[in-house]
Amino acid sequence: MTLKNLRIIVDERERKSGIPDLLKSIGLNLELKVLPIGDYVVAPETIVERKSIRDLMSSVFDGRLFDQCSRLKEHFQHPVILMEGNMDEIEEIVENPLIFYGAISTVAIDFKIPIIPTPNATHTAKLLVSMCSRKDSPKGPYLKKIKKSNDLEKQQLSSLCSLPGVGEKFAMRLLEKFGTPLRVFTATTSELAKVDGLGEARAKKIKKILESKSKFLKVSNQTTLQDM
């Protein structure tokens, strides 16, 4: 199969990455759309979510990552997360890299979504081409009708699954005990430890994540708080 017969659907917001231009330059057919999930549809059931190291880190801490994984799995049989950039940045961005690795372990093991690292946009483009040409798909990729998730229960579970050591099973137990994610986040260590199977060690890790001051807090905000 020649490159001119290959087609990838690309999210409009990926233009600034430079990857669509790289794909066009080698003769690939691109269809730019605003995708409701993912960044590149390379086959009928294969979608790629591209994240820079910094964006991936950010999505771990704000809870977006697991919600995105849920939606990718819900609509595509073979979702892939592409992690682009220098892995050494992890040490510069986060104080405890184990938090980051714990999150991507959850993606790989619990969601069963593969995570593929690439060093830069050029290698990302090469990987996308190889994924697109991997199988002979005469119909090519197609855009599914995907509505924004309004399932409150899924969103609540996703927000709790971002906590260390909390999968869907424990997330459900937390909601059963506390009623709302907000009450989980404000619960004491001893209250969390009483959740069946959670234990004190895991409860302490959860509280540490929730109570530790973020590096993203602006200095101006710190000054303002101190002056109050």
C-alpha cells in the first residue's frame, strides 16, 4: 500500500504541533476535524491520544487522564496513548515521579491502553504512518458520532480514580460511604482508612496528594495569602 492511499483523521487542534504538516509532506491524506476525543484516528477502531510529557503530567494531576481513558475505551476497540518528549523532564516537573508512574501504570494495567513514547514530532509522525499502514483497511478510518459524556456517575468515578491506589472498585466504595467526591476529598485519614480494603497506608497517600502544596501555585498567589 502506497502512502497516497493512506488516510488519517486529525484533530484540528493538532495543527500547532507540526505533525499534520509532517504527514502531508510525505504524501499522506489528512482529514482535519474537531474530534470529540483523541487526536488521530488511524484505523476504524484505532485512535491515538497524543500528549507531551508536560500535558500528560498535568492531566494526571487535574484528573483528566482517567476520564479520557474511559471515553477512549468506550468508543474505540484499540485506543493508544502516545507520550511525546524527553522523559528526563519528569524529574524537573514533579517532586515524586512515582505518582506519575503510578498513573500511567493504571492506564496500562487497568484500562489496558498501551502507552508508546516518542522523543519528538518527527518520530511521532513516523509512528502514526506505521500504525495507519499496519492493516489493509479499504474503508479507512471513519469519524464516529461521539457525544460529550454527561454520565455523572462515570465522571465522579473518574475523578476518584485519579487518587493513588484507587481503581473503580475502591472509587465505588468511597462513593457508597461518603456520598459525593467532595466529601471523599475532605475526609480525614482515619475516615478514609475505614473504607473496606483501603487501609491506613493508602489513606495516608491519598491525603498527602490532596494536601501537598503544588509547584504550580504562583508566587504572587503565595504572597497574597501570606499578606492576608
